[in-house]
Amino acid sequence: MKISCNQSGALTGTKNLVDFDMPNMVFDLSKSYISVHSSITTDDLHTAEAQGTGSADYPQFSGGVGVYNCMLNYNDGTDVNRHYANKHLVRNVSMYSQTAGMVEDIRRSDVLQFNMDNYNKDLDQKINSSYDQVSSLFSADAKAGLRWSPHRRFEGEGTDKSENLDREIRINLKDVMKSCNNIWDGQKFGNTRIHAELSLAQLAVLQTLTKADTIWAGTDGGADATEKIARSKVAQDTANVPKTTLTMERVYKNAEASSPFYVGQKITCSGVIGTDDFTVLANHRVRVITGIAIAAEGVGERITLTLDKALGTGSIATNGAVDVLGCDAVTPAVVFETAELVLYTTDRSPPPQLAFKTYKTEEDNFTGSGNNYNHQYYLESDVQNVFWGSRATDKVLGMEQVVNSYRIRESGKDKTDRDVVYGSSLHKNRIQRAFNNSGMAVKDFGEAVLTNTARRSQILSDNGTSMKIPCFMIAETTAIADEPKLLDVNIVANAGFSQISLFKEVVKVM
């Protein structure tokens, strides 16, 4: 069952609130999700229309329209390459029922989920789970070790042109609210509304395989270091004919899986053909690949590109070659058409009661100039774990501000017999205890965030050095009591804090 959001019109960075009213039926919320429809548009200035005259007057432009590898990227202040999942796009989320009142109300769900994922997923899980995320850290096949946009369908062989696609950003309800990992009885709980504030303003468009992309200068694992990805094969053709194809120099073990070229790709060509010298930047030829042929050569494969217009007419000098670069899209933009709630009905009987973990959020801004932070928090009696972290004011996701040491005191009693030093075994032990108490496992103590700039092979081979952005958390268990309690946090930092979040975990029963 699909339910449109109560708000009309397209979503934007500022028009980012969605409300859904669920009918009084029985649903399996563990399978249900919020669907945001998105597309990435580009302008193309290398066309005859854009130039305002016939493309014949501009031999450097073929007039064709290209397909660009443009994808969504999370712009997190000064850090624009953090890997994110779909659920990290939910800033605040709540669910309210007619008979039960407020079921869940989680503020800064994006910060919470991002930092939890950084600890409870290992490196392989982070990479392998990205195939169904609109961020696409890597597509399922990771062709040429690159990120490939989920908003495009790429053709690496033949003459079928690659396509621009509309994509659904699927946000599973169970990923942002634990109450939704259950059968929901709308007949018992009455009219139910789900409200979400989406972090759409942070999404920007990133293009790879641009003109300046470093891939064009490399061999990318070729058997011979002289085999350039972006250089045509040394030509033996001396015929005075139009050059509409380029046989590339690089020999691949599996060309379709390893080549960065695709049908519909716009490329920038430099070289000399006959009397046509287009080595100067102003004369570079811009063409669209209309076909890719793969032929066996020795133990490998070589590709030939067919272009939409000849590069020139004449012979190619001995030891000459045409060099190929990418081409930049113009004014790429993301469009969010609408949002829907997709609900799965079920014949399964709802449980007699629901028990689930949820979080209460307390935020603070530290304006002190020193490096010592002391704060007392009020904890409700049913809080069983706390997760604390700080981030700069212009950041959204990772709690990246690292401390030197800290000590936690609950109801006047120290949780440890000494200060906890960042990176120490004691620090890791406290995090492990809190996660275990929450029913989660810590699978990654790297305390750093994956970046979208590194290639798949680099991430897997450098033991996490590609994860250069810190992501730091203080976690501690607390005792369930009959009375509220006080939590004292004492921190010695290497710099002042800015934006502080404390997530208090409780178990709720309905």
C-alpha cells in the first residue's frame, strides 16, 4: 500500500518535512519504508543548441548530448566526501498513535545512526551494504574500482546508449525507529502518524570521470606500465580517411569490467590527425562515444571506441596517438519529486505487546574557551545506556571531535577507577560493554569514517587509512533504577567543543 505524504509538491532542502497517516489496519512495519523519488539533471554546453549556431562551425564540438556519471554526495560542511546510507538522511523522526500517544520521538536520528553504524559494522559490511544505497559507495560490481551512479544505467559494450534514471531513495522504517521492527496493529492503536524531517539540503551532486579525474593519467593496474588508459593505440593508419574510431592502448584482462568507458560518455580528445592539430586546449575535440567493441588480444582484451563525429581526416604520424579525457557536466542538480510511505499488509497476528529500544536526545553547545568540559546530565530512571559525542557546528554526521581523556560518574560514583584515555584498551572496553548491553556488537574500532574519494581496491588494501575523518564516541552503561539519576561527564580535550549530543537509550513497552 502506497500513501502519499500530506505535503504537496516537490521536496527541497528547505521544504523537507513529510507526514504520513496510516490507516487502521495491520501492517508489517519491518518491511515498510519511506520512498523519496529523485533524479539528477545536467546541462550540456557542448551542443549545437547551446553554442547558438551549427556545430559544423565548431569542429571541437560534435553537438551530441552526453551521459555523465553524476551521483549524490553528502556535503557535511567542510567534509564533502563522507559515505552515508539512506537512513542518515532522516534528521528527526517520530510516530504518534491515537490510543498510545507518542510511540517514538528521536531527535538527530542522522547523527545517532551514523555513529552507531561506524562501530557496529565492519569494513566489509560497510562496503557490501552500499549497493542498495543511493550514495553508492561502490556499485555491486565496482567496475574499474570506481563509484558508479545509481541514477544512471551504463553500457560498457555494444551500441545501446547509457541512460539517465529516476531512483527511489528507500528509507526503511526499522532503520530509524526500532518500534517499526514489528507487526503494527492499527486497529488497536488507532490513527497513527509518522513524521520525518529529511536532511536533503546536505545532498549535492558529485561527478567522477571528469576532465580532471586522475584516472586518465594512470595505468590502473595494467600489465605494462606504458599502457595508458586514456591513450589510443600507436597508429599505423596512414590512410587519408575520417577517423571515427579510437582503438585504445590499454589491454585489460576483462575489458567490460575494468574499463572506465561507456556508451554515451562524452570525452575530450587531444592529438594530431593529418593537418588537424587539436593538442591546444581551445581546439580539443569533444565527442560522444556511440559504440564500444571488445576484441581479444593475447591473454587480454582491447577496446575500440566509436565516436559520433570524426576527429579529423588524414593520417596519424608515426608514434602518434590521441589522448582522451573526460568531460564536465554543466550545472548538475538533484530533483526530489515526492515522497511516499510504502506499507506492507500482513495476515500475521500482532504480538500482545511491543518492546523496543528507543532514544532520548539531549543537545548542548559548549562555548567555553578551555579544553576542559564538565557537565551534569539528568537521566531518567529507565535509561540503560548513554552514547556521547561532539562535532563541529558545520558538521552533521560524524562526531569527529576527539578527546584526550574522560571520566564518567553516575549518581556520585565513578564508573572507572581511573581516567579513560582515548584509544586505550579501557576506552574500547567501555564502548564494548555499552554495545553489548544494548544487544549490539562492536565490529570496527577504527573510529574513522569512510570517504567516497578512495577506490575500492585502496580501501580494502590500506587497512583503513582511507578512512581519514575521525569518528569518536563515549559510551557507558547505566543502572536502571527507581529514581532518576545524575550523570557527570568530565573531559580533557585537545580543543574546545562545539555541538554536543547525548543519546539516552531506554526500553519502551506498549
